Amino acid sequence: MPTPTVQLMTRMLRASGGIAITASHNPPQWNALKFVSARGLFLTKRQGRKVLERHDRGAFRHADYAHQGPAIDLPGATAAHVAAI
């Protein structure tokens, strides 16, 4: 789904955060993960720095497939976004 829809759904579903994966229209060096806060906004520079610092310290907990949360299919997400606009 489009990045703005990820942002809206993160907020509407009251998720702790969201991640949009960019790729299709970008050259490989610009492919990225876009992290979204619980408010549905991109992380601030400070929040982003904290994520990178945790990564660099190895402070992330890694979960194998059996211990990850469920994937949620939201086939009406884009339509809900358009309706919200």
C-alpha cells in the first residue's frame, strides 16, 4: 500500500508503529525502510537517531518466525484512506 496509507492505518489501528518498504520506483541505492510512529508520523530526527543507536549497540531483540506477531491483511486499507481524505 502507499506510504501515506501505512501512516494512516498505523494510527487508526493504534499500532505501536509501522514500517513502509520503498522500492518499486526507486533505484536500488534509494530503497529503504520508512519508520512510522504510533501517531502515524515519520520518526523525528531524534527518534531516528535513537533507533540507529539501539541498532548499533545490538539492543534489538530478534524474534524468529515462530515468535513474531501475526501479519494482518488489510485489503480495504487504500479505500479507507481515500474515504478519509
